Amino acid sequence: METLAETVKAWRERADISAREAAEKLGMSRRTLEHIEQGRPYSNERLLRLAIEALEKKEEQK
């Protein structure tokens, strides 16, 4: 299984968006997103993975 950091980085690359844009879409600060991408623990990992999945599905429907 991908780490959360890998999941977030891969999603940002596929979406071709900046950390600032990604943080806005996920409802968090850019700093928090950067910490996650650096591999720091995040207490709502499952929720974040679900949010990314939902955003990807939304983009696919466009």
C-alpha cells in the first residue's frame, strides 16, 4: 500500500496542481499538506484518502 505521502504527491501530480491549490481543495493549510507530503503523521489519514478519491472521481466526470 502506498504511504499517505506517496498518495498525496501522486494525486497532486496527476491533477497538475500546486500545494496551495491542493490544500484548498482538501480544506487544509498548505503547511499541513506539505507536512503530510514529508511523511509526518496525520490523524485523519483515512478521511484524507477518501477526499482524494472523491476529488479524482469528480475530475473524471468532467
